Amino acid sequence: MCRMARPRKPLLSRELIVETASALVDAEGLDAVSTRRLAAELGVSGPSLYNHFRSKDEILEAVADSVSAQVDLSMFAAEDGRDWRTALHDWAHSYRSALAAHPHLVPVLAQGPGRRPAGLRLADAVFGAMVRAGWPPGHATRIGALMRYFITGSALGSFARGFVDDATAYNPADYPHLGQAHLLAEHRKQVDEGAFESGLRALLDGLTLQYEELKHE
């Protein structure tokens, strides 16, 4: 009789380590990741991880970069045809969606791209598109910064979830204007996404005024 070949364990790779670490971060937060925990999850010895990454921090950097790689940058391509304002609007929504899917990684991403390739491609795409649209380099740099502040800030937490769903917590004698605050959590998506869109439009309106002023200087 022919013996059935025993299934082989999947070969350890950078991609598998990043995927496993990402799942841990999403489920339990940044503190859940350690080389010992990852080795146990992957069914390998701890030292084998060092064939691919030099440290836990390097693994987390790769996980963060994998999130940046999920952000759509197609709107910044020269051949795309979207004007700078529309491109920023569409990109901001794609960026926020990627961050919202991995909220525990937002503090890492908020620090900036560092040496992360996908993060640097993102920064390069935004800056290049703004300069190509006629923004002076200094302004283009500030636009990239303020967009990152706004998007990462919006993804750090939920305004709606910051209020408990207990009406008795909002005594009218103490908080006369919070009579409906206990309903916010129930409408979290509508509140949080609506606030993001309102803020984004206000930000872009302000930039549009600056852009027109620059054209007439």
C-alpha cells in the first residue's frame, strides 16, 4: 500500500509572520505581540522568527506597513483625471477605512512612515499630486501633515461610543443638553462617519480658499 504523505506545515515567511501578528494586534492589541507568543501561534521555535525579523518592533513596523498598503492611491496617478480636491477626499475615505479596520495600529501609524515602504509611497503620492496640481512644496508638505492629523485622529476612537447607553447618566439638572446622549452609541456609524465627512469637507473648503488665493498672488 502507498502511504499518504503527511501534510507539511506551511513554510515560515515574512508574510505569514505579519499576517499572524496582525491578527493578534486586531484581536488583543499591541501588547499581545511578542516573539514568544508569535512563535507559539505559528508552531515554530522563537529563534526561527529572527531569520525574517530582527525584533518585535520590526515585526510591528511591517504590520503597520501592511495597513498602509491597503490604502487606495490610484486617485493620485497623473492619468487618473481627478482634481486635487476630489483626490484628497477619496483618498481620505480609503485611508480612514483602512485604519478603522485596524484601530490598535493607529498609534504606530500616527508616528509617520519612518522607513516603511508602503507608508513612504503613500506620503510620496500625496505630496507629488499636490505639487503637480500647483501647490507650492511647502504647502504640499503641510497638506500631507494636516490630512494625517485629521484622518488618524478620527480613527483613534469613536465619539459616539464615548457616551454610555444609560439615560440616567445624564441628569438634566447637570447636563441640560445631553438628554439624547444615551442614544449616540446606537447610531455610532452614522455619527462617526457623518462627523468625518463634515470635517473633511470643511477642511477641503478651507484648502480650496487657500488655493484660489495662491493663484492670485
